[in-house]
Amino acid sequence: MEFEDTAPLASGAPESESRRRFVMQTGMATTAAVLGGTMGLAHAAPRPQPSLSAGQSLRVGMLLPEGRAYPQLGAQLLAGARAYAEQSGGGRLHITPVFYGGHTRQAERAARKLLAMEPIDVLTGFVDPSAAAGWAPMLAERQVPLLVGDTGANALDPKARSSWIVHNNLGYWQAAWAAGRWAAKALGPRAIVAVGPADSGFDHLHAFERGFASAGGRVQATVFTRAADGTSQLDALARLVRQTRPDLVFALDSGPRSAEFPQFWARSGVANHVQLVVGGMLAETMAATSQPADGSRIWTVRTLPATQDDRHPSQFHVLGQELAQRLQAAAVLSASIGSHGLPLAQALSTAVLTTPRGEVGLDPYSGETVAPLYLQGLHSTPWRSPSTLPPVATAACHGLCEALASWVAGTYLAA
């Protein structure tokens, strides 16, 4: 399903030199790769694979979106991956990028075509995790693992796990869960949720509600920021806030029209009555806003700490860096164990990275990305360092991952 949020955006400016330097400098962060258990290996009999000898490159096929809402996303992901590969020596990763469009079927077609035409050791890229689960037979036939990088707006489906597929995401649903639990404890138990049409079908919306409820909170109402035809609903939100006086508003929004929300918050006066908690891409947008409205108290829980200068790249640069870093760690381990295929997938899943986000690992049972979460008051003057919240444990997903079900098929932000 498409909403008006997928209208074209003006092309972003080229990445700044300071951003590029930051990715390259932090790309040398420590990587620890430990060969873990053999979960899932006993069920397959892979063909003999060539070893990755010293000096040999890991041949990486990188699937990148070219959507209308965030047209620079794929280029930023690739820039982050290449910056890390170059800074770390460049000899271990040979990246073949493929821009596939904005839809899951296009990503699968691009993957099949690439595997048929090029000698590829591993696939990676920004693709829909749920749809990618259906690629497992193709990956097994080709003996090629897949490293999925996305926002993590949806919880992983435990029933759809495959030994051939590894996930390294930005943890949006975990951030929303943590934001909900923190907000109920710190701000109060009554909330209104405001959500953009393109965000309403993803699990990070429900994760906030579950996290909020876990600490005694109750969502009084959930309203759209816009109708499907693009008509603004923000004035109705302002009236509802004035009438019901909740303790907080939690907001999710994305796409070109999401910039209207911070403008609305600054001019409507509701900021004087209620605190705001933002998540998803709206948090990225508002973290970049230098001066909130007077009296505003705006909070966010993000997976990348905000700073006041330009040294930090976008979250997609960082995600690209992490994908390359995980591939590099797996390439080193693959050289020592002497094979590709499933052992390479296992090496991908057991690498623990130190990145601009902090320590990033993968939970061995759920497959979810485990990384620090950062609470920050965007209203703070002078700029204050964020507080670190504990990662959302796998136990928080029990009964949640099975209950959460995306209402729309697709990759958050890719269309």
C-alpha cells in the first residue's frame, strides 16, 4: 500500500567531508568475532566451498533501495560500507552494489539476477526481513548467506528464522518499547499516540504501546497525523490534547510530509500543555532541529546518540558501516575455518562490533540486534549528553513478536 508519503524528495546534498571522516575514523573500532554454536547446521549438507585465503576478497552483492520518500538512503548505506572497507584496508570486501527500486519483489528479482550473473559469496542490503525469509531456498541452493540491514521497525518473526539469513538492524521497535516503558515511569501513565500513515503498519507503533503498558501506562487514543489522501489531521490532534490533557504525546512519522509535525508542534501551543516523545524517522528529523519551540519538552529514544556538531553521519551511513564491519569480521573468521556457505552465515551471526552506536551484537535465540539505546532531551540547552538505557532483552519479545504482525508488506522507508 502506498500513501502520499512516498512523493519525491529533493535529492540530498553530497555527504560532508566531516561526516565521511567520522565514518572512516570510527570504522576502525574493535571487532570481536567468535565462532559460536552450530544451530541449524546439522539440518543441511552444503556443497564443499572454497576457502577464503589470505589476501582474497569476500565478494559481496549489496542490494540497495532507490525509493521516492528517501532517495538518498541507498547511497548513504553504500557510502558507509565503502568508507569502512577502505579504512580497514579494502582487501577483504569486494562490493557489487545493485539499486533495485523500492519494493520487495524488485529486491528479490535483483538478488536472483545478481546470483545468476556474478560469483557472489554473500548478499547484504536494505530489504524487507519478512520477504527475505522466503529467499531461504534460493540462498541454500546457491550456498550464499544473506545479511539483512534495515531499521528494525518490525520485530523478527521467530517462526521465519533461517540459518542462511542474519539480521543487523537499527532497532526501531526496541527503541519504541524502551521509550514507552521510560515514558510511563518518568512522564506519566496517560498518552496519546500520533502516527503518520506510512508508520501505522509497522511494529514500532505497537511496541511503544506494549512498553508503555508494561510500566502501568495506558494509551488513551491513537490518531493519524494525516489522512491517506494527505489531508492534515494535526489541528484535530491539538484539540484532542487540549481537551484530554494527557501526560505525553508519542509521535511516529516519516516521508516528506513528516517535516510538518515539528512545525505544528512549535506553532500550535500544545507544547505548553504536554511533553512530546518521538520515535522512528521523526526522531531523526527532530534531532536535527537546532531550536525547539519555547517551553517545549521533547524526548527521544534512538539507537544513535545525537550530537550538536556535524561529525556524526546519518544512521544509514552507520548501518552501512556496520554491515561492512560484520562482513569483514566474518571474512577473517571464514579464512581461518576454510569455508563459505553456512559457516560464513554463522560467523556473521556471532560477530560482536564496536560502532558509533556502541557494542552491537545479535541475540543467538531471537536473531534480534542488541545495541545500546539513548534517551535524550532535544529541548536541553546547552546540549546535554544522552543517557544510555539498557537494551531491550529477548524476554521482552516473548508474547510480543508472535502478537505483532505488520499490517503492510514492505520495507520501512524503502518505498
